[in-house]
Amino acid sequence: MISTVKGVRPWHVVGLVWLANCVGVSVLMVQYLFVFPLPPEATTPEVTRNNIVLAAICTIASWVILGVDGATRAHRALRWTVTGEEPTPAQREETLGLAWFLFKLQAITWGMSTVAFLVLDLRVDAAFGVLAGGTVLAGGLAIATTSFLMLNRLLRPSTARVLELAPPEPGTTAGVGERALFTWGLTTGVPLLGLVLLVTFSPYMGASLERLSISGLVVGLIVLGGGLFATVLFAKSIGDPLRELTTALEDVERGDLGIHVAVDDNGEIGQMQAGVNRMVSALREREQLRDLFGRHVGEDVARLALKEGVSLGGEEREAAALFVDVIGSTTFAATRSPAEVVTALNRFFEVVVDVVAAHGGLVNKFEGDAALCIFGAPLALEDPAGSALRAAREMAERLRNEVPDLDAGIGVSQGLVIAGNIGATQRLEYTVIGDPVNEAARLTEQAKEHPGRVVASQRIVDRALDGEQERWQLLEPLLLRGRLEPTTLAVPR
């Protein structure tokens, strides 16, 4: 079920067409009775009565045709807007073609009226018959076109719903240029042709120059007003969606990817609206992928990959490595439920990521209950050693305060590393390889035995700037596991 389309009902459609035709008939009758220069034969009471009666018959006949055929079609096409059901494919097609169907129906009724007036008035006077028939045809087509434009505007909500389910396809309807020529031709061009007929046949009907001037002025003003009204409707049918599109693109430019443009046109404008929605959807998906990519590899690595592309290989960088590992994780996992373990580890890594990011580093990888963090790659830092040491001290303090359930050792080292993409072209990973990484892992083992839970090498302390060296004290050299030479250790004061 869907919500009903507000304001769109079958009787609204038929009522609008009836109203437009009543206004048109009234204008034509005023022109016939008070404006047109007529020959003496056409002004007799009998001729006038016959034309008024014929006008009434044609009007009633058109009402019947519109009430039977038009109302039936409108009810069948728009029934879903009342019931709140999804429109069927047949209803979608009929909804999109309803305005055009009613235009053709009006054109037929006005064409039949034209023939009737020609037959009636040609017997009175040839010039009068041509003038009467031409005026009815020109006025009828202008009225049918104007009601067509008004119906398109009235049916915008239902059209939008239909096109939401089945977006418009290129080449299925007339383009904006064809619609503009169609609107101008039937609301301005053809009525002006009627004015030309009036001027052309007036001399043959014995009209005075004064009468002809008044008639031309009145008819010209009517044509001018009707053409302007139709042109405004057409301009709004193009301008309103374009303004909505412009606003939507401005929102996208500002970074708002939650917008959705209503597709309420079955032509080129609708294709543009649907295209903007597809573009925003693709941008939203790309942003989600970018966010997911950044969460997996780190924002700096993601930006670098998006900017320079992705390729295998690495480069030598001077960088600092910080390795943090949970103490007693096996025992912790054995004595807690899986949900508790996951919750504690998430809190643990949340602190790690927050601290490392605050000091300009990158959490390069998670290894079970451990994490490798890099300072100075992929983006260079002015003081990678100082940043890593400050991060280590702050991390140890925050982990003690915020994650008391878990204990962890932190090792810090620095030196030349190879940083880049390792793996295969189908699957690769940004990583850092080098002696500082291995040394940081070995220092973490020592940190697990030290009360402060943080151990660094003398090498990284010596390279730190901005007074960071003074916050560390050196210990005795120690031969770390897997190392060939002793390493002088350092711990926070």
C-alpha cells in the first residue's frame, strides 16, 4: 500500500476540462454576438438563434463525450490515487497519457463543432461560414492546448509517483522544443490565423473600417492574453523543475547527498531529474565505499590512494612504530563471554585509534588483540619520534583509566622502513616493513613486565624534539629476543 496522492482525483481532471471549455465557449459567443463584423444576412434573429442553439448543442455534446469517455478514462487511470494501491503497468501508462488523451478528445469535439458551424453558416454567406468555422477551430484548439498544459500541472503529483516506479526512457515523448512549438502553434499561431481570416473576409461582409478596427483590437487582445497565459503555463512546466534541479545540485555541491528530486515529467526534464537522482545515488555509494575504505586502511592511506592511485611497491621512509598488545588475553577470553570479550576489545581499540589519530599517526593493522601504529607514513611528520612517544604515554594512561578490564604493553621504536602496498594486483594491503617494526614488537614484550607498561628504545628517544626526551629515562641495555645487539631501553619518568 502507498499513501494516496494528495489533491489528484478523477473528477478534478474532468472538472478542469469542463471549466476550460465553458470559458472558451463563452468567449466565442461574446465575440460572435458583440465583436465580429457580420454581413446583414448573418444578423437576422433566425440566424443568430440557430447559431446559439447549435453552440448549446455542441457544448452539451462535448460535456457528454467528456463525461462518458473522458471521465471513464480518468477514473480508470487515477483510481490508484484514491485507493492508495500501487498503480499497475496499465494504470501507469494511462496516467502518463491522460492529458494527451483528453487533448485529443477535445480536439475531436471542437473539430466536429467546426464542421457543424461550417455547414450551418455557409448556407447564409460563404465569407461568414468560413469565418465562423475558422474561429471555432482556432478557439477550440487554443482551449484544448491550454487545458492540456493545466492538466499536466494538475497531474504532477501522480506523474511523479508513476515515474518513481518506472523512470522515463529517452525518446519516448516529444522534447522540450517540440512541446514549445506545439504550445505556441495551437495557442497563438492558429488563433492569429483566425484573426487573419477576420481581417481578410471583413471587406466581403461589408464591415466598416471602425467595426473592423474594434473587432481586430478585441480579438487581438484575447489572442494575446490567451497566448500569454499558455506560455506562462509552459514556462512554469519547464522552469519549476529546473529550479528544483538547480537547488538540488547546489545541495550536492555543499555535500548533502541525502536529496531526492521528484521525477514529475515524462520527457527530457524527467530524464534530467532521474539522472540527478542516479548521480546522487552513485555519489552516495561512492562516499560509503570511500568511508568504508578509510575505516579499513586509514583516512590518510585512503586519501593517498584516491589521489595517486594504487600500485604495488613501497618507498623508504623515516618512521616510528608503536606496537600495543593485550596482556593475558587468552585467560580473559576463557573467563568471559564472547560478547564481553568483543565489547572490551572494541573499547580498547577505540582508545588506541583515538590517541594515534590525535598525534598524527596511522593504525596500520589490527592483529587479534594487538595493533601496529605508524608515525611518519604514509604522510610525513615533522617529529615522528616525539609524536609516537607522546602517543605511547597518553595511550597507557587512558587504557588504565578507560579500559581497566584489559592490561596492555606498549613498545616504541624508530628508523628506516619500507612503506607501501604489498600483495597482488587483485588483493593488496598498505603496510610497513622494517627493523623498527620488529623492535617495537620485542619492546612490547618487555613493556608487559614493566610497571608503567611502556618501553621505548634509546634510538627513538634521542630523535624526539620539543623536550620529549626529558620525559624519558634510560635503563640498562638488554638483548631482545631475535636481536643481534643489545638495545638500550627507555621508560617514561
